[in-house]
Amino acid sequence: MVLERVSVKMKKRIRKNGLIHAFKNGSYATRLSFFIMGFGQITRGQIAKGVFYMLIEGIFLVYLILFGGRYIGHLFSGDLGRRLTGEMWNEELQIFEKIKGDNSFLILLYGVVSIVLIALFLLVWATNVKGNYENDIRVQKGESLTTFREDVRTLLNEKFYIPLLALPFIGLLVFTVMPLVFMLLIAFTNYDYAHTPPGKLFDWVGFSNFKTMFSLSGGTSGFALVFLRVLLWTFVWAFFATFTNYFLGLIIALLINKKGIRLKVLWRTLFVMAIAVPQFVTLLLMQKILDGDGILNKILGTNILWLSDQRNFALLPRLMIILVNIWIGVPHSLLLCSGILLNIPTDYYEAAKIDGASAPKIFMNITLPYMLHITAPYLITQFVGNINNFNVIWLLTGGGPVDNVYYGGGTQAQSTDLLVTWLYRLTTDQNPKYNVASVIGIIIFVICATLSLITFNKTSAAKSEEAFQ
């Protein structure tokens, strides 16, 4: 194919010098393509490709002029709307007429969409310029240009990854990138119950919400101290929820895999059956069992508040949450560890036994290092997942019990709330604080991303991939 004859050296030269080099050294067609997309292709006979680029530029400009431009203007002008929705008395008709005002939420949303579309347009624009400059070099070398049919054949063969990944890429932008950017921007506004569109407007407030979150004013119930208490419990919960499940699952897997244990298939099947029950069903059932008027108290003849005792910083509800999580989490760890244990080379164990190593030494020097090497990414994923484990906390305690002494001051946090359940409560309460919830969302993202990157890069799985091969 003609495209395959383009040298690797030429492609590296284009990437190295970039758009500035293309404008300085390109032909007039390439330079005009900076302003009129597709012009260079059309002048060189690549009509279909040129028309495609022109249509993209035309549609984008129409969108920007008629719709997107004004929303971007709001984003950078310092206001998210000025006119309120309401009613005005019409003296001539003697009636109240409804006046449609600005909607700060939609202004911010459409502004984010427009910014993402601009980024996509710039990507297509750069591709257009690059294609024109590649044509310049082909013409200088005396090579023929690619036809539309050849470009399509290339997309369906050598560059098939482009159409294949296009839909997932669009889904990533729509359902991940844009919501993240929108949430990030909400953290810099005063969007709360008192500023809820369309009846009211919200506006930019800079870093005011971050100052509120980390402010020490308000005594023991100020936002900063409440945040630290919730953050501490989030880490304590994530640690115990991750490592109790993992090590208990590993111990049970070792017991089942031990020589001499009978009915191995039966034991594994029983744990698989526990996994087959949906998690939320198990959690709701356990909540009913542990309720103050639940089955457990009736059997024991007691009146213990397993999930709502406020004493000792709600120690009992927190312990019960961890225990219930063990019940629903150990089967997953058991099956994972069982599969890995069966794949540990027997040569390691035979060599250790010949050297006279005891069972504890074999476990500490062979089994555990091997397991940690293989499952390190899994542990990191589980730890981050438990930081955001909404279901267990919400379905068991709803974040409670309420403790107005240590979690008051309008923070709306409760004793067993994690950062993620606190965030949810701030957005669904009768007096929602979307701006503060957005700040918490940013903090959760920073914590999870930082922990994931640092811990994974420190593990043997990342440093020495061939350690146990």
C-alpha cells in the first residue's frame, strides 16, 4: 500500500516538529488548512476527506455561535446567570406572566460540554493539519497521495483500533470525564439549598468551600474536625474490611487445601453458594437480625443496640459492621486464594522441606510472599473499593447512629459515615450542600488516586514481575 511506503523517519520528524513546523514549512494549502479545515485535501483531490473536515468545522462553528459560545462566556465572565425565573405582572392583560430566567446548573453543564467539544475539535483540527503536512512531504518525494478507499481500508485493517475504540472513548467522555469536570467546578460555587435553580442562581465563590471544609471554627463540631473523624474511621474501616477478609480467606483456603482434608469440593461449594446470594440481600437480612427489635436480641433475651449504640464513639456498631463485612467478603477471598495456592510450584515446598524448614517458616517465606506478590493489585483495588464501600454502611446503619456532640454543627455527618456516605447525605438531605459534597468528592478522588499509584509502584508485582516465574 502507498501509506505503508511512508517512512518511519518522516513520521518521527512530523511528531517532533509539530504544528509550528508545519505552518512555517508547509505549503499554502497546509497553511490555509489551519483556518479552513479540509482545504488542503480538496485542492489535492482528496475530496471526501476534505469535505468531511469542512463539515466538522462548519457544524462546530454553528454550534459555538448559536449555542455553546454563550455558555462558555458565562463560565469565564464570573457569573452563572443573572436573571431569575419568576412572575411579572402584566398591566395590559391584568395577569401574572411567567418569566423564564437563567439556570445556573444548565449554564455550567452546557459550558462543560462545550469545553469538551472544543477539546475534541482541536484534536480533529490537529489531525487535519498533520494530514496536510504529510501530503506535502509525499509530494516532495514524488509519491502519490492516498485515496478515500485506501484510507477506509487502512481504518479497517492497520488502524482498526480507531473505530473499535471510538464508542468506548465517547462513553468515557460522556459518563466519566464530563461528570468529573462538572463535579470539580461545583466545588468552586455556592450551589446549595439556598441557591438551587431554576428558582435561584448560584455563582462562583473561589476556594470558599475548601476553607469551610478545613476551617477549625465551630469547636468540636466544626467541619474540619468532623472531616478528620470521618476520614479516620474511613481508613480504619477500609483497613479492617480489606485485610480481615483477605487473611481469613487465605487461612480457610490453606485449611481446605491441606492434605488429608476430606470433602474439599463440598466446602468450596458452600462458600460459592454464599457468594451467589446478592450482597444487598445479605446486608438487609443482617440489618433485620441485628436491629434493636431483631431476631438476635429475641434469641438472647437482651436489648442490645447492635447497630445504634452511641457509647464509646459508636464502637459496637462499628465492630458489627466489620464482622458482617467479614461474613460477606471472606468467600470471595477464599476462592481467589484457593486458585492461587493450587498454582504455587511444588518445587518450592520440596526444597524447603529438604532444608528442614518448619511449616510456619514455609508459610512466611514461600506461601505468603507468593500470595502477596500475585494479589497486591487485588488488595489495592479492594482497599480503594472499601474506602468507597457505600452499600455495607448505608444498608446496615444508614451512617448512624446520630451523635450531635462530635458530628453536629450543620455538617450532617453521623457516627459510622464514610466519606462517600457523608457525601451522599449532603446531597439528599432536606438542606443539601452540593458544593461541600463536591469538595468531599474531590478529596476522595485525590486520596484513592494517590494511594493506588504509590502503593502499586511500591509492590513487588510492579518492581519485579518475574520474581516467581
